[in-house]
Amino acid sequence: MLTPEQYLGAVAERIQRSGGRLNSVQIGPATAVVGLFTESVMLSTMNYAVVAAAVPEITAAALYDFTGRATQHARANVMGTVGWTAASVVIAGLIGQRVYPDAAQAASAKSGNQFGGETRMVAVDVSAGQMYAWVGGKLWGAAVQGSVNAKLTFCFPQPAEVYQQVQWQQAQAPQQQPVQQQPVPQQPVPQQPPPGWQHQTPVGPPPAAGPQGPQPPNYPYPAPGYPPQAPGPYGQ
């Protein structure tokens, strides 16, 4: 079942996709998403402020109050940089689990210039799958009115369309889970010698003795050809 928060997320995503500047603003008791657009239509500059919030239930009083606060915020903080003109449009929408009949009638009524510039009200009932808004008439002419209607219907699609998008995203989520990496085996850390101990190079066995070379001849004393020496004065 589609929730108001899921629909609000779809509104924010569509604002960004269509080139709007997205912000989050506290408007009354609700935290609203605000999308700002500046477009050129038939040589005229159109300034849009799309404001949406999720609430449990929507009454006509709540919708009027939210629309008035959203328009005041747009006039004070949004449109002041480019000039508030008659070509400034505020599209204010509430999304809830239930839309009372008086709220549906208020949102579907013909828009006017009661707040300065045109204001459109939208009420979305996610339980019943209904989106209530006025998208008819030629208040400013076909080109300008068509631009306003296109912006409204794009940023506030039918709940069934959003529900299909949410289901598709949920179906894709398990396929996009990151692959778990296998743990890398740790190499054993070589033991370090204790302080002050120097590594000794192992000494191998001594080399084997080779065959002896030729030895000098051992002649008896005295050597041949030499007469025996006479004893010295000390008897030697």
C-alpha cells in the first residue's frame, strides 16, 4: 500500500528530474519539500514554486491554511530575488491517507489570484488512489495555462503511477545489493628477537680435509755429502 511519505518522495524526485531547485522547509506543523522553477513561456518568464507535504488527513481548512503559508513563504523567500509578478505560480499540495469531501471540492475548484499570482491547490488521497486539482480553463491563455497544468500533473502524478514506480524500485533493490567480499587470510607475523639479541649466522661443518700433497724427503742427520760437525766448546 502506498504511503504519503512514499508519494512525497516521488514529488521530490520529479522536482529534481525536471530541473527544479529542491529544498526542505517547515511550513506550519508539516515539513514540506519546495521546488523552485524559472521557465520562459511565450516570451514571458514563469516563476513556479511547488510546495508539498505529507499529513495524516486533509480537510478544506488544512488545505487553505497550508496553501496560504506556502504562498507567503514563496513571496518572502523565493520570488523576491526575481520579482513577484502576475506570472508567478504557487502549486501547493497535501498528501494524506484520507481526503475529506470539502478538501476535494476546494482543490478541484477553479483557481484564482486571491494570494497574488495564481495559486493551485492539490489534495492527494493515497488510500483511494485519487489526486484532486483544477487543471482546466484558460485563465492566462492556452500556452501559459498549458505550462501550469503540465507542471502540476508532472509534479503530482496519479497515485497508481507512483505505486507502480515504488514496486519497481523495491523489486530492483535485492538485485543491487553489494557483493560481500571474502575475508583475506592474514599472513603469520614473524617473531621479532628480544631486545639486545643479535642474530647469529649459522656456521656449517668445517670443510673435509683433502689428500695431502708431496712431503719433503726426510734425510738422517747429517745430510748426505756433509761431514759430521765437530762438537763445540760446550759439548754440542
